[in-house]
Amino acid sequence: MIKETRLSPEMIDALELAIREAVQERIDTDPDVADCYLRITPGKWLVQVMYIEESNLTTPNRDVALLNLMYDLKDSYGGNEIWMLNDEAIHDLAQSYGEMIEIDICMN
């Protein structure tokens, strides 16, 4: 059985905002942000940030590394890491959930 789900532009915008808030919160509160992953659970539309160990234990290779969703400006300014959101990457990730295809395979 094949099921196609399309999100409204408003839902995509809400997902993008949730991603931005989750990543920014982790940047603001965790000095080890480079070892974190983002998980989006479609259906529930749950956005979670977790460490690599937790990501690999539950669903390996499904989550998005936070490094793909931010820039490190330390090379520009020197010194400690300065993490900034990558707006284009976050936008593209949210847009990728705009049309989803779910396939159920029943083996007899």
C-alpha cells in the first residue's frame, strides 16, 4: 500500500520554526553541540535534539547531524566555536517534509 502525505505551506513553516528553535536552544545551552543530531518524527511532528549515542541506539543513520544545520564562525574570528544557524539548510530540511511517500510491504 502506498500513502502520500502533503503538508500545507503553513505546516512546513511551523516545522521550519520548530527546527530553528530546537537547534538554537541546543546551541545556547550545550557546549558540545557538534555531537548532536536532530530527529523529526513525522505523524507526531516531534522535533528532538539528541546526542549521537542516543541517536545510534534508537534509529541509526536516520537523524540529521546538527553540523549540517549550522555554521562555525570561529575561523572567521578565532578562538572558541561560534555556532550560527544555517537558514538555507534548515529551510531545505523543512521543505523536504512537504511531500512524503509511505510504503507498507506485506510479506506473505
